[in-house]
Amino acid sequence: MPIPTVTRVLVADDHEIVRKGLKLVLSAEPDLDVVAEAADGEEAVRRSLQEDVDLAILDISMPRKTGADDDIVTACRAAMRGEPFLYPSAVHALIRDVITRADERREELELLTPRELEVLKLIAEGHSSKEIATTLVLSIKTVESHRANILSKLGMRDRVDLTRYAIRRGLIEP
């Protein structure tokens, strides 16, 4: 879709002062025109169907910094180019989330011994207890014991759960 010369914007926020402020900031730009406002989601949908709208700004809360006007204009233009726009604070929050999830994943994997990880990988690859026993030079009873321990530690029920877990954790390829 080509970018229109003037982007027609819908502003939806339950705070009138926010809507009016955004309209004032956006309307000052030659390539942005606020053509509709809405106080809630239902009205936003109705107005977007009634008006010819290119871009909708919904329930936006501006960060407390002096460059907020520039940020909203930059965000509108980025959205119309199909590009993402994230405030630095949002980027930091995303990075913290990724790090936290990686730590949780590492903690989960640390629950299992190296031998249990080997058994888990082979179970997830579809090997039978006998095949796993032969591969790892263990008794079938030891393999079954490892399987029971893995299921217990991870709070899972069966081979299907273990296979999903192994795929999610990158132990095997789907």
C-alpha cells in the first residue's frame, strides 16, 4: 500500500485532554490530519468505519519527557511506512523480559542432570527405552527411572509433554 500524501488519523483515548493535545500536535504537521476522535473502543471502531482513516492511535499514554510531541509524530510516520516504533523505555522493558525468560529457561534446564538431559533428548527424538538404554549403555530400568525423574521434576505427564518441552527449549528440532 503506498503511503498517502496526507495521512488521515483517528485518535481514540478516554481522556479528552489527551485527544485534543494529540490533535493539536498532529494537525500542525502538513502530512498528518486528525479526521476523527473517539472516547472509547466502540466509538473508535464506528468512527473508523464511517471516516476514511489511514492510521488509528488508540489509548495512547505519552511518556513523561519533553520530546513527546516529536515522538508521536515519528511514531505515526514509522507506522505508515510499516516500521515499528518503540519508546526507549519500552525497549528496556522488552530486553529485561528476554533476559528474565532466558534465566528462567536456564533454571529449568539446571533442574535436570546432564544424564537426564541426554535421556530427555532421546525420548523427544522418539527412541524407545530399549534404544535409549543401548545408546547410553544403561539398563532399561535405569532409563525408566530417569524418565520418571524428568517427568516429576518438570511436572509433566508423558512423552508428548516431554517432546514439546524439548522443542520449546531447543534441545531438538521440530
